[in-house]
Amino acid sequence: MRKFILLFVALMMIVSVFASEPKEKKAAKLVELTKATFLEKVFDYESNPEVWSYKGDKPAIVDFYADWCGPCRIVSPVLKDLAVEYGDEIYIYKINIDKEKELAGVFGARSIPMFLFIPMDRDPQIGMGALPKKSFREVIDTFLLKKENLQKTE
């Protein structure tokens, strides 16, 4: 009986430790896009090439990159960190320009890394180069999410 009570107490302690841990934001993942998934999730430029019409339900960043690109490899962990930091507030998509040449051509991705910042209610903007995390945060907070107060630090 004593062993049963000790086992029960130990089990309750373990359960209380896991139950008391703070719930984290659901971390967004970096999602690799193909032409088909881009047309489905972001913009169907084949059906309506003249007018931008974003298909997503929250703002997004599209990263045009290549595996051989040094600056792209520098930015990749920054984007992973931002995906965790912003959780399910934004989408972060990646397009490998070597695999998706048509998408790269449609958006003129000749110099990489290149980023397409897509807000919900405006046309997208393009950013180029290995941007620091601080610059990404500023664009996300002011352009994509339209946050009033920028209190985040590096």
C-alpha cells in the first residue's frame, strides 16, 4: 500500500510539472512552395496576371533562395527564428529558384536572397539581400502586422 501511495504522489508531481509549464505560441514552419502550391496558397498569376490577389488568411513572407547561395544560408536560420517568434501570426514560405525557375522568372528573382512581403490588404513589397533580423522584425511589425508599438529587441 505504501508503494502505491508513493507511486501515486510521484505521478501527481510529474503531471503538475507538465501542467504548469506555460503554453507556447504555435510555431509556424518554413514551408517550401512549388509552382502548384504557390498558385493555390499565394497568388494565381495564371488566371489573373494583371491584378494582385493574395489567397492567404494571414500575412506572409516568401523567400526566393538557392542552396548554393551564401547570403541565403545566412538568412535561413533568421527566418526559422522568426517563424518561432511570430508563431501563427504570419506564413513564411520558401521558393528554391533552381527548382522553380518559372516562379523566379515571374517575380524577377535574379539577385537572391529576395523576399516578397505580403500584407493582407495591400500589394506586396520586395526586399533584397541578407537582411538582419531587426529589419525583418520591423517589416513584419509595421508593414505586415501593423503593430503600433515596436518594443521587441534583437
